[in-house]
Amino acid sequence: MSRAPGMLRTRLFFGLLPLLLVTVGVGAYAIRVCHELAGPVESELVGANRAALGLRDMRSMATLMSNALAFGGASDPIGARRLGGALWRAWTPRSRITRPGATGC
């Protein structure tokens, strides 16, 4: 028991240093892997959100076009067609799709 008083502290430090280094290394690896996975996950979430918003817009525009043709079709078919075309033109630039049957759809 005639050891120096700082000897215990040094032994503990050098004994726990490898564990600390392994923990830091695993943490750095986990951060890197999570950062690499965040890109594809983010693109999937953004794509799913855009698809859901597009579906909502398409459904509402289809309802409006159907109502324009149904309620205005019997008395004024030309006016109903114009209203449906105006609704289609208002919706198409946002969604960037072509009219079904126009080219290759």
C-alpha cells in the first residue's frame, strides 16, 4: 500500500479510455449512418406528400368538372364544356400532367 496517490486515478483513466473511445466511435458511426439514411427517407416522405396533395386536388377538380357537366350539361352543353376546360387549365399547371388520351396516356 505504498503506491503513489495518483496511481489509482491513472489506472482508472487508462482502463476506461478504450471504452470511451469505442463509445465515441460507435456514436460517430451512428450519426453518419443516420445522415446517409435521412436523404432517401426525406425524398420518400416529400414524394408521398406531393402525391397525396395531387390526389386531393385531382379529386376536387374531378368533382367540379363532373358537376359542371351534370348541372350545366342539359341546358348549356357548350358553357359546361368551357367551364370544365377552364377548371382543367386551372389545375393542370400545378400538377404538370397531360390530359388523358391526349398523348400516350
